[in-house]
Amino acid sequence: MAKIPTKPWGGRFSEPTNKFVERFSASVNFDHRLYAYDILGSTAHAEMLSKIGVLTDAECHVITDGLQKIREEIEAGNFEWSIVLEDVHMNIEARLVELVGEPGKKLHTGRSRNDQIATDMRLWTRDQIDQIIAEQTVILGHLLGTAERHASTIMPGFTHLQVAQPITFGHHLLAWFEMLHRDRERFSECRHRVNVSPLGSAALAGTGFPIDREFTAKKLGFEGLAQNSLDAVSDRDFAIEFAAIASMTLLHLSRWCEELVAWNSPAFDFIELPDSFCTGSSIMPQKKNPDIPELVRGKTGRVIGNLSSLMVLMKSQPLAYNRDNQEDKEALFDTADTLRDCLFAMGEIIAAMSPRVDNMRAFAEKGFATATDLADYLVRKDVPFRDAHAIVGHVVAHASEKGLAIHEIELSHLQQFSKAIDADVFDSLTLEGSIAVRNHLGGTAPEAVMAAIKNAKKRL
């Protein structure tokens, strides 16, 4: 008679698992990081089994004590993970049976690894969201603090990377705030969909035992129950949604980094980045490179790739669980790790960067940034906007030819372009005048910026 393999599921099989198959199919090398959530879910499941009479109180106590001992072993580095046992679940279960004997064999009653891993991943993802939201909140606070200090600091606003109109640095940072605030809201909304218990769905059809799903859900801090067992064990849309929001967040961070890299260059010289978050060159001793913003920009592509991987993974799977889903974890883990690191880096950089106020202002004086204000001035003098636009175009061409800023052109020369221009025109051609008139909700005037900061603090 053939020797029966020593696998928890091995009763059906007459020959051992091929060594290649063991290595190829094992997930314990990466899913072991779910150990705390696996133990947490198993503890809740054991207590539920005791409540419905499948376990005695004594057996439940022995099991939960054994699970706690396993957690201590893992955290002390004394636990031996085995690919022969495939995954985090069977490694922990096998060790539990070693520690407590027969009661440990009863723990898996009424559940499957399918609902077990779905539970573990939802618990893990929920914790990741909480950590990410905390990091985002720190950055949002830094942005508001810097914006408040620089509500009146003038800098150029750009379109097409050309000087467009003067704005304030505080206003620019509030644009970053709005991006990240929406991302935080998205994660908060995602958390509600993540925080649903699949435990009790078993392999795909539920279980014949009189389980109490509300009991385990409450124990694990879930807000609700998955309503369909097939869906609960097989879908990973919560992981895809998490990765999508992470990708969106990093898209925003990458845009910030693009600006930080440009602003830090001698061509702009708008900011000084902290030395502790820059690196040097192996050959050019003068270099101070903005490597961390560049890396955040680069890692954005990596996380977008993870999102694509998860979506392709799920696109053709029939119901219910398929082994393909083992491939979801590395992409999900890497996404969370990368995003948390990038958020931490950006928080440190934003808190420590030093704006070069004079350079920002000098740059805003280039490129005829107040040309639109001259057109608006003419409109207030009853010149139709399209005519005003053409007039100012001629003024800019003249100024460019003479190497002058618009406000440096003498009044008599300006009046050659339009008789509607009077001496009060120069009030509209100053940088301060340009931003001051934009004193409305969403505008760049210092008063509007301070009002926006006050409102943003309430939203935090």
C-alpha cells in the first residue's frame, strides 16, 4: 500500500507532492506576513465554535493559548516556516497541533482556507488603510502649515510650463492639499468596503454547522458580513480598489515630485531640499541630487503595474475560488509598502524644504505674467475682451522686442495701443495687484488663501 502524504489535505492522495510542485505552489514565503491576522481570525473562530458547542470551553482555552504561543514564537524569530506546509494557515495549524494535540485538529471545523485567507487579507488591508490615512493626515498638516506661512509669497503660476499668471506659494500648496485630501477620502470610503467579514463562507457554499457569523465579525471589528459565500471567497475587488486608490495617490505625489525636481534645479531655484533627503554624485562633488522625489516618481510606475497585474489576474476567473488568487498578495503587499514609504518621504521633504522667496518673485516678473490683468483692465474700461486680448498681444510683442516688462513701458507708449489706458493701469500691472483682485473662493489672493486654510483645517 502506498504511503499517505503528510499533508492536512493528503487523505485523497496516494503519492507525495512533487518537490517542484511544492516549491512552485508554496505561498508561505510571502503570505507569512499575515500571521497576526491569521491568528486573530483563528482565535475568533475558536471562540465562536465554543459558543455553538463544537468546542468545549476547555478546548477553546487550550487552542487560543496555543495560538498566542505561536504568535510569540513568530515574533521572537523562533518559528520554522515550511514550504511543505504551503502557506501561513497550514504552518500555524500544524504547529498548533504539535503544541495542543487533538483540540488543535478541531479548529478548522466550519471553515476553509478560502474564507480564511479572504478574512486575513481584509484585516491586513484594513490596517494598511489606517496607517496610510494617518500618513496622509501628517502630510496634509505640513501642507497647511507651510501654506499659512507663505499665503502672501508670490510665485509664477504655469501652464504648458510657461509663466502664465502670478499666484501665491500658499495657493499652490493648497492645490496639493486638495489632491491628497481626495485620496484620503477615497481610502476612507474604500475601508468600508474592505471591512466586511467573509468568515463563515467556508470553501464556497457556506457550512452545515450552525455558525454565528455576527459573533466572529464583531470580534474582528468588521462592520458587516459578506452576503454571498461564492463572492466572499473568490473576489478580490477590495484589493483592486485599494491598489487603484494607491495608484491615484502616487500619481498625485509624482506630479508634486516633478515640480520639486524642477524647483530644486538651478533653472528655477525656488526651493532648497533637506540634505538628509538628497544624495550626491560619485564623480561630481558639487552635486546635490533630488533622488528621493525622483524615486517616488519612479515607484509610481511600479504601483500602477501592480494594479494592472491584479486586474488581469481577476479578469477571467470563473466562480468561485481559484488558485490564481494566490498571486494577489505580492502585488498588494508591494503596493502598500511602496505607498507608505513614499508618503513618509514626502511628508519629511515638505516639512523641511525651504522656499527661496526672492527667487520665486523674480521668476514671476518674467514672462509677462500680468498680461491677463492688462486685458481685464481694458474690459473694465468697456473694451470687448477679444479686442482687449489683441491689444495686449501687441503690447507683449512690443515689450518683448524692447526687452521690457509690461509695467516698465511708459504710459504714453501704452496709450499708443489703446486710448482706454490711463495712469491707474499700473495698479493692475503689479504682482501684488494681480493676486489681490483674485479674492474669491478658490482664488490666489492672500485673504482667499487664509480662508481656504481655515476651512481645510476644519476638514482635517
